[in-house]
Amino acid sequence: MTELLTETAIQEPQRIRGLEMPWNRVMGSTEGPAGAARALGPWHPQEFMAECVETIPEAGGMMTFVFRRCDGAPLAFRAGQYVNIAFPVNGEDREPVDRSYSLSSSPTQPWTFNVTVKCDPTGLVSPWVHQNVKPGTVLDMLGPVGAFHLPDADRRARYLFLAAGAGITPIMSMLRTIHSLPGTADVVVLYHGAEAGGFAFHRELAYIASVDSRVKIFYSLGDRSKPTQWEGLSGRLTAAMIDQVAPDANGRQVYACGPEGYLNSATELLQKVGVDDTSIYMEFFSGDRQTLLEYQAEIALASDIAEEIAEEIADSAEDYFESQPSAFGLYEPGYDAEGTLQATGLPLETAGPDTAAPDGGSPTEPEAASPDASSFGTVGTGSLTLSFMRTGINVRIDPDEHILGAAQRAGVRIGANCKEGMCGSCKVVKLTGEVEMNHQGGIRAREIDAGKFLPCCSTARTDLVIDA
């Protein structure tokens, strides 16, 4: 039996050139494609309910949750994208808490889809997810959305995937997709982890590398001490390490996902080894990456369903956003020739004695009068006016300027993290007026119907009165 299992020389498979996603020809067809084929095309984000059908513990404190849509439809997405999920963390009768998580499965198997969540013991949502989401749990979802994904067709298909921690989740989706497709490809994966036993998906990664000659996997333990039998790399990401695993990095498309510091470092190091900025793609929530324009263009294509959504990315957006103190980076005051611009605020009022009800019943509080915006101080220049009722200030703004920036410069306290319409932390209520909003998943249809909007990705179309 042992002799029968002895490996013999096997020739390399003959493959078509490059990679092409299964829906690519359907999208480009001038003829009416069949309904089933059309359903597999990632046309636009949708709102849907999904049922958990399996949970799979992963290394590194992660858990994979396998879902299927309750309506029986496939989930069409591009490898690397994410969905936004509403979690009833505070009970079914309370407003759910939204989080965005990368899809870790391949879109070539669309009848179920995977979301892998890293548990942050100090977080609000991820511990609840690990403890409460089980087979049979039904959750409200929106998506998919995201410009961090593989192209629909690539004649060269030469990639370098960089992942740190939970940043492996969208990379895993990409790798599984490439492994499932015919065609030539050359893929190098460099995966940084904190401990030898903490690399999620390591068994599957080893299997893929052993049977697919197009894929090479490298591991690094970062700057932690390494065990005696460790055979992988060690140390943080460096230019020398990139050269070691991919000497031709400047001829590859690079996809990187991980914590913000890791991505900042990767950006600098990739430029040092000659990778052009146009070949670097990151799940990066800083507001200064080229993917912002891609997100906006993608959402614009789905303008007929503006109430859609989609984040974490990476080391999961939750790990980053929940780690920020509530007062971190809330606003930065603006300045003029005379110094800092200060919001005047509303005057404090002393609460008087309770007022008896007209019928002699229980006392009631007097109804508070709405403040008059015409009495507020005004700052800034522009053709439109934003009246912030809680702060007590009018801010002049141009129609092409994002509302959040103008508000923060004027001293209006609005929480903000990603500033790209993904995390939803800047959500406020619009009392009157019209805005144009190009969000990436931070708000849902029911919230928009209730008058909420995201000032980070919205511009004013008329004068606005805002509850902030």
C-alpha cells in the first residue's frame, strides 16, 4: 500500500491564460443572459436576511460563521468585499449595533458565505457574536460593498498578498477564489501573526500550497520570540522580507490587509522595493487612499438603491474602531485671522419647580422651546447654511464640501473614525433640508428613512438644520 501511495513525477497542468471571474462574461454580454447566471453577478449591494448554518472555530481567537440567505438566493460578491451586519447586542427590542466584516469564503461557492470574526474581549460586538450567534440565528445584513477586491479579469494575475492578524480574512477569500478557478496565476502570501499557534486557516493554507503550484505561503511571527522548532520567518515586515518572498514585487499587484500601523509600514516598504502606488490595494480606513474614489464610483453605480450599505476588515474594523476612546479625534477646531473659531453653544437654563398638570394630576415638565437658529453666531463662507441646533452655531458651506469637515472646523462635536461612510460613527439626524450621501455601508435604509445621515460622506443640496 505504501508503494502505491508513493508520489510520482506529475506534469504541470495546462491552463488558459490569466484569471477570469465566472460572472465576467455575463456582465459583458450583449445578449440577455440566463436568469441563474445573472443572479451570480455582483451587481449591487442588497438588504437581506441570512441564517447561520455552521460555526467553525479558528486559531488566533477567531470564529468563522457560515450563513445562507433566507430568501434562497446566492450571495453574489467579489473576493475581498464585506457585508454589514445588524447585531441585536442590546436585545431584540432595542436598536441593533451594526458592524462590517470581510467575507472569507469564495464567491465561486455562492450558496453559502463565510464571515470570520476575531474576538476582542474589550469590544462591544465581537464577544457577543462569539457567544450568541449559532446555527439557526437569523441576522439582518446589507452588502456586499468594497473596492478592495480582485479584478473581474486579469491576463497576468501576479499577486502579492500581505496579511496581519485578522487581515487574513479578505485575503483568504481571494486565495480560495484563485484556487477554485482555472487559469494561470502566480500568488505569494506573506502572513504575519503574533504566535506560532495563532495563524487562522493554517491547515487550509498548507493544503492549498501543497496542491496548487500557483500559490506560495510564507509566515512570520513579527517581533515576538519564536519557538525552537519554528521554521517560518520572524520579525516585522521589512523591505528585505518582501524581497525575500517576492523578489519581483514591483511586477505584482499587491493586496494588503491588517491593522493601521501595519498598513502604514507596508505602504512605505512597498515603495522602497519599487512597487508603484497604482499597484497597491489596501483595506485602509484613513480617508486618504485611492480606494475612496473607487468606493464612491461603486456606490454611484448603485444609486437606484441608495439605501444600501456594505467594513473589517482587515484586522476587522471592529478591532480598530472599538479600541478608540469615545473622545478620540472627535473634532479639530478651525482658525481664522483672530485665532480659534469657537462655537457659542446654547445658554444653560436652571430647572424650575415642577408644573402641576392642568387636571390636577401628576406634575409635568414644561415643553422645551426649540432654539431659534437666527440667533446663532455664524462662521465660515459658502452659499449654504448648516444650523447645528445642539451646538448653537450656523456654519456656511459650499455645495461640494463634505459636511463633517466644515462642522468639525467650527467646533461641532461629531464623533468620526473612518471618514469614508463605512463605520457609521458620525451618524446624526437631519431635521430639515436635503443632502447628497455616498456612503460605503455605515447607514441603513430604516435610518435614512428616519432622517439620519453620515456627514463624512454627505454634501448639502439645500440649507440644513441638524440635530448636533
